Amino acid sequence: MAEVVLSGVTKRFKTVAAVESLDLTVHDGEFIVLLGPTGAGKTTTLRLVGGLERPDEGSITIGGHDVTHAAPAARDVAFVFQQYSLYPHLSAYDNLAFPLRSPARRVPEDEIRKRVGEIAEMLRISAKLQNRATQLSGGEMQRVAIGRALVRRPSIYLMDEPLSSLDAKLRSDLRLELKRIQQDLGATILYVTHDQTEAMTMAVRIGVIESGRMIQLGTPREIYTAPASVYVATRLGQPAINLLPVGLLPDGGAPTGGKTVGARTENLRIAKAANGSANATVDWIEHLGDQNHLHVTVGDHKLVTLADPESDLAKGDRVSLSLVDPLYFDASGKRIAASGKARIPQGNG
Ligand SMILES: Nc1ncnc2c1ncn2[C@@H]1O[C@H](COP(=O)(O)OP(=O)(O)OP(=O)(O)O)[C@@H](O)[C@H]1O
């Protein structure tokens, strides 16, 4: 495995700057997740590292070697895409062995057997090794696709939404397995997803990308608790963070320049209102199985928060809402420290 460094990388497609002046260091053995909405430039960043695109500006090094202009094959990277891309006529075993059998690698067959066996064990597909790719379920196919990348020991794994085509149960199983395997192998992974749970649970650091630029890079906890801006704050949290004008709810004092309050469930106190102290109305409670979302209206604003499963709140109830340690943002959307709080760390690559 190796450290991968992108310095001032820009990639334009005609007039669109898909990636712009992007700096990013993926440390040896680190799992970095790139988060951002569609079109933010995540896939292009992976393709630049893999050599499927060439930057217009900037440089890329892998393990200290400048690979900015190197062909994909010369870069020692392994890709996993969203859709399994297996050889249909080959068995699961032969699909897994394929990368090791390339003439350039010349891995002996007994070594191949050992590596394929280990990876199949890790991904729990040992029983299916003799099945042709076409005789596997979607989830099994994607495991083989991931396994085919993992049997190699490249400098870096580049994974583009590898779990997104799977059902929820399999996705959460594979999420855990992938994280465990990454730790066991000490693998360096650059991983793209829209799924905030994947980002929160697997990443050592999360890079939030907006319009091709790295807006903030930090641990999942830093990104969640100290987002640099409204944009970053809205990437994480379920239900999504509520954005309200300062002064709408009692908060114990906003800092100078604070225009917008960011309130997640943990920042909201809700109580059934006694005589006239109500400032909000319950619209409805959404039962999602594992969570209950409470929809509340305050003035012209609608909020969503998690409801206590024991709560006896019901539609139409008048409640009193207040804020506890919310986030504050200035008029430009940048986060500013609450009065008396530590200064805001600057996230960058
Ligand atoms: N080959 C291409 N030709 C022209 N424009 C492209 C090409 N590839 C990407 N783009 C544009 O570059 C921008 C970034 O695309 P990219 O695929 O990197 O985004 P993304 O963050 O991965 O999005 P998604 O989450 O939808 O996969 C988009 O505006 C996209 O339309």
C-alpha cells in the first residue's frame, strides 16, 4: 500500500471544471470517503487517480512516484465500480483469480489458490466459488467484484459506490466486512458514496466535495460536529440538519454575525407546552420502523427531528421548542463559533 497525493489537480470537460485545484493526501492504510451531491466531481477524482482521466493542471503521486502522465496499468491501482463487471463465462473462482493470472504478474497457481481462498472466506463466498458468474445472485456477484480487486495488493483501491446496487441488508453487512477487511489488510482506499452511513462508519477521514473543490476534509466526527459551512452540515445527519433564522427559537445567545442556526435532533429540546409557553405545533409523526420523525412547524418554518419512541406527542399538539448548543452560520453560510466556544478548525487537504 502507498500514500497517494493529489496537488492542485484540475480537470475540465470543455467549459465544466469537474475537479478544481484539488489537494488531497490519502495516507498509507487510510480509508478516505468522498462525499458530495451528484456532479460534484467525485468519480472524476477517482478516475484521475486511476489514470482513466488526465489532469489539465496539477500532479498526482502514488508511493512517491509521479504518475500524473502514467498509463492506468502503470499505476498499480484496483478499481471497484457500482455495477459488478465480471466475466460471465468464468466461475467465481476464475473471476477472482483473473487479476493474478495476468502474464505480467505470474503468480504461481498454489499462491493464487491461497489468496483466492482467503478473500473468498473474508467475503463469505467460499461455497459459491465453482458457480459461473451468471449463477450468482446480485449480492454475490458484487462480492466477487470486490474480491477481484482485493486479491491484488495494489497501492490503492479506488471504489465508486461499490455497495449502492445492493439491498439494504446486504449493504450493511458488506459495509462492516469491507471495513474489517480494510483494517486487516491495512489497505489504502479512496471511496465514493452518496450514503452518509457508509461515510460515517467506514471513513478514517471524509472529504466533502462541492463543484470540484475540496470544501472540508476531516474525521467523520469533525465533519459532523464542526462542519465548515451549511453545505457541509447538510451532508450528514438523519433527519437532515434544520436551518433556521437566528432568533426564531430561544438559544441562550447567538454569536455576533450569526444569521442561521443549524439544529439537529440533539440540539432541540421539545416539551409539551404548559399554558401559553408554546412556540410550535406538531404536524405529524412519521413512523419509519427504526425511527420516528417528528415534523413540527414554528412560525413559517418546518422542522424535522427524531421523536422519542416513548413520546405521547400527537398531531396538533402545541409544544415548546428550544435550542441547546446549536451550530451558527454567517450570512455567507460559513460556520462561526458560538459565543465563548473554541475557534473553528480549518479543514483542508
Ligand atoms: N466525460 C465527460 N465529459 C463531459 N463532462 C463530464 C464527463 N465526466 C464528467 N463530466 C462532468 O463533470 C462533472 C463532475 O462529474 P462526476 O461524474 O465526477 O461527478 P460525481 O460527483 O461523481 O457525480 P455522481 O455522484 O452523479 O456520480 C459533472 O458536471 C459531469 O457532468
